[in-house]
Amino acid sequence: MPRWVDGSRARIIVIAVLTLFSVAYITKTSSAAVSGYQLNELENSVTQLNEEIQKLNTESISYSSIKNIQERVKATEMVAVGKIVHVAPVEVVAVR
């Protein structure tokens, strides 16, 4: 075996390289775990927002139904409009 392979410099270089790769591996694994957690949180948010959208769509449909509109009109005690009279526009508004 060559002498440089058995020397202390070679051992230090091997240990440094192993340490570098170990730190890189741990960093990459940690980053992947954090990304997975964030992705899971975002998927949960999307699910909750889709449920809320469905709920609001259902509520919107119920508010726009004729029966519901008629009930709300009765509850506000509004009266029906009789004849509608339109006012004709005037050409001159003010004269100097």
C-alpha cells in the first residue's frame, strides 16, 4: 500500500469528507421533512377552504330561492310599489 494512504493527512481528509457528507445528508433530510410538513399543512388548508366554499355556495343558493326572498320581504314589512312614474330630464337646469 502507498505511504500516503496510511498517513495522518489521509485520515484527516477522509474524516473531513465523511463529516461534510454527513452534514449535507442531515441537512437535506431535515429540509425534506420540513417541506413534507408544510405540504401537509397546505393540503389541510385547501381541504378546509373547499368545505367552506361548498357551505357558502349552499347558503347562497338558499338565500336566492324565491321562497326565501318572499319570506325576507315579509319580515322587513316592505310594501309593494304601485305605478312607477318616470321624470323626464330637463334640458336647462340653471339659467344665469
